Amino acid sequence: MGRIPQHPEVSDFDVQRVLEALVDPVRRSIVTQLDALGADIKCGGFDLPVGKATATHHFGVLRDAGVIRQYYVGTLRMNSLRRADMDQAFPGLLDAILAAQKQPA
Amino acid sequence: MGRIPQHPEVSDFDVQRVLEALVDPVRRSIVTQLDALGADIKCGGFDLPVGKATATHHFGVLRDAGVIRQYYVGTLRMNSLRRADMDQAFPGLLDAILAAQKQPA
């Protein structure tokens, strides 16, 4: 099992990369589930409409954009929302997208 | 010259469509220029790195998502940022993206 690749520093966050990460509905679902639970979730613990390999790809895109942080607990790969880092880089963006996600409109 | 197609009502705004519209850097540039000027701009009045046909496509995507409104003044097709409608549908989203666009990070 590979170890976790590098995560970007906040100073390296890029709006284009973040929006490309969040435009995908499966990736927004991952973020929404992390936000709703308010706790870290292991990769296998999400309710997602895709297989494991595809989910792994989506986690990687979110991680490379800086939206989530991944770390191991034993053999479990955990996912954490980088809310403070996102808020620092792009104030209001994550909250606005999470809120939009909840709206019927 | 064709007349302007229908614009979506606020109640029909869709977060997926809006994010797909705003993930494109040329389309975000259109929105940024409208915001910076604080006034409506004719289609030929933007500083864009694409040709006229491509620009017309981008205007259409933004219009269909509800981000801009288009109307004619004589033979000029004008573009207006639907800021109030966007704020009503997705509070904070447009401002957060515009602010993110200005950040060096």
C-alpha cells in the first residue's frame, strides 16, 4: 500500500484547480459528506455511486487541489476536510458551494 | 441576427450548471470584467484570448446557467451580470469566486 503523496501548501492553492476539483458532483459529494459528519472518514466509509478505483481517483483530485487531507490510521486511509486552509486561501468559497449543494434551486 | 434565447428563472438555477459555467477561465474572465467595470459590456467589448465564435459560445454557457443576462441595444448585444439573482440562488458563491480570482494564491 502506498503512502500518502504530498499535499499542497495553502500558498500553492490554485483557484482553477480547486474549481476543477469541485465541479465534479461525486467529489462535491465527498466534501458534503465530510462537512455533514463533521469528522474524518475513511475512504471506504463514503456513500458514493462509483467503484473503489474511481473513488480513489476522486480523492486524489481533491487532495491535490488542497480540499482534503489524507492520512493513515494503521491500514485505513482517512480523509479530512481542509476547511481552515480552504477558508484562508479562498474565503467563503467552500461554505458557498456547500450551501449551494443543499439548496433545492 | 438572432434574438436572445430564454434566460433561466432563479428557481431553475442549478449548482452543477453554474459551477460548470464558472470552472472555465475564459468565462470567469468575462464575469470578472463585468464585476470590475460595474456596468454592462457589449460582446465585442471584452478583453478575451479567444475568437468571436468561441466567445459567443462562452457567453451562451454563462447565460444558460443564469450568470449573465443578454439584451440588445440596437444591434449591440449587451451582457449584464445577474448578481442579485446569483446571490439569491447561491448566497456568497459569486463573491467568493470573484474574490478567489483576485488572490495570488
